[in-house]
Amino acid sequence: MGEIVSLRRTPDPAAPVERTEPLWRELVGGELRGRRLERGERLVDVAQRAGVSPQYLSEVERGLKDPSSEMLAAVAGALDLTVRELSTRAARGGFSAGSALCLAA
Amino acid sequence: MGEIVSLRRTPDPAAPVERTEPLWRELVGGELRGRRLERGERLVDVAQRAGVSPQYLSEVERGLKDPSSEMLAAVAGALDLTVRELSTRAARGGFSAGSALCLAA
DNA sequence: ACGCCGTTCCGCTCAGAGCAGAACGCTCAA
DNA sequence: TTGAGCGTTCTGCTCTGAGCGGAACGGCGT
């Protein structure tokens, strides 16, 4: 704890690194990819319909970026989901980008 | 449509303004406030436990800011919720900050 | 009057959202 | 073997807005 850590947007939880639960962006990212794959769609097509770049959508799906609420709505819309439906599926789906990646077969 | 609108983080949906569905930040913000009030807690106490400023938590609850995933986890934790629980409640709760504010009695 | 609470306003720093171009790695078909 | 298609990673970039602190405001109760 002797370090000065600039934590601007990533607050230091009580246990700094040991995170047993996925972050929101990991949950929602995993669900977006799961949904896209179960619909058999390509990343570039969904990205185009949502109005985002393919690189960026790739990062969002992998839980690397926190999309704005409008972006989230656009991507959800491109997958024929409402934000509510997406949230529900993200919360209870088996998909979670990042270290705890579960693939429901 | 003659305007040049700089849309960096707020993509222009097909219908630019007519939004019938709340954004994620509105859903989650409403749920956070609902949860806090049903626990009878003050904004400053939750903010302190979560490690954020009261002004900022006020804005988050009112759906004015998109919190990072870590922030969301911290605030959820301060209200004894997991991110999954929060997502589920946000998706199906009657709380939504912003224009479509419903108070479940 | 005062205190408490939440909200708004203002100004600020700088983290990171989101992008484009290029390169990489993998799979599959010819 | 090569080449195409796909997704991912890397790099560098612009500039938005996250998140803050201080101050002021408004509502409510004593």
C-alpha cells in the first residue's frame, strides 16, 4: 500500500486483484458474442448495422471496453434485443468474456 | 439532417431522438436509487462505501453518467448486490431514471 | 433562524472511448 | 502449396466525457 496508484476510473476494491465475479462489461460482452454466434452472424455485419467499427465490437465482445449506453443500445438493436433483454440475458447467461469464459454448447 | 453532429460516443440511431426504451444507464441508475432507498440509506454513506463522490453517485442514480464496470461493481457491492443481481433487477425492476421514471410502491 | 439532505452548477484533469490502418494468426478450399 | 475469409491484435490518434472538488441552491423539518 506504499504505492500511489492513480485510480481514476477503476476504483480500488478492498481486494484489488482478486475478483471472483465478472465485471459488467465482461457479462454483457459475452452475451453479445453468444447472441451473435447463435444467430450465425459475422462480426463485421453486426458492427455495420450497429454503426461501430469491427475492431471495436470485437473488443466490446471480449469485455475489453465499456461501451456507452447508446452504443450498447445500438449493438443490442442490431441483434434484435432490447437493452432490458440484453441485461437479463447477460446476468443469467453462461457467457462471460474474459477469464471466466463458459461456452454453453 | 443538415447539421453536422459530432457523435463520438452517442451513435445516431435510425430515429435520432425518439427513444421509447430507457438506456442502460437509466435502468441501472434507477435500480441503484431504488435499492438504496428501500434499504433506507443515505446517498453520502453509499457513496463513501463505494469510494465515489456523492455528487457523482447522484448523477449515476439519475442516469446522467455511464459508470465504468469497476465503479458499477463498487456501488453494487456497497448495496450488497452482485453485478449479476443488479443487472437482473435493473432489467425487470420498475425503476428507470430519466423521463420514464416509475416508482414501484 | 438553523441543520440536513440531495441536487445543480462550475471548472478542471486526464483516462479511455472509439476510430482507422496495418499486421497477425487461424481455418478452409482450390 | 497459395489465397481468401474471418477475427484479433497492435499502433497511434483525437477528443469526449468520466469523475472529481468546491460552492451554491432548494426543500424539508425542528
